[in-house]
Amino acid sequence: MAAFAVVLNNKQLQQLVLSILEKVRTNRNKAEVVNLVQCLSLISKSIGSKLAPFLQEIIPLIQMKMKDLDREKSTELDNELSEACMNTI
């Protein structure tokens, strides 16, 4: 996905990022959310500043996902999600 994002025009990139963000917002399956957040991280590394217009949506969503984690119940999946969020930021 990240290599694909490099060749997208601005409209296509917007559709891709907004689609991923919507799936992160609505998905209840933590494993899928981890994959989506990791995807955002890889896209960020690949396209750099082209992702800047979406930061106002990405950062609060990532923060929300991290705040939703239960600190008392540290599961492997929660740890993976936390790591993916930190890498994305």
C-alpha cells in the first residue's frame, strides 16, 4: 500500500487516506485496526509531507485509539496497537 501511495495523485491519495481513517474509526476488530494503523505509518514513511493535509484527522484518531486501551489489561494485541500508533505519530 505504501509503495502504491507514492504514485497516487492528490485526489486518489485523499480517497485512500480517508478510507483508511474511516475504517480505523469504525472497525471494532483490534487486529484489523493494528493493520490499518501500520498501513498509515508505512504510507507516512513513503510519501512524507504529502500526508500533511491529513494530520488534523490522523493525530486525534491515533490519540483516541491509544486512550481507549485498558492500561490494567495489557494484552499482546493492545501492545501491538500502541506500538503501531506510536510509530505512526
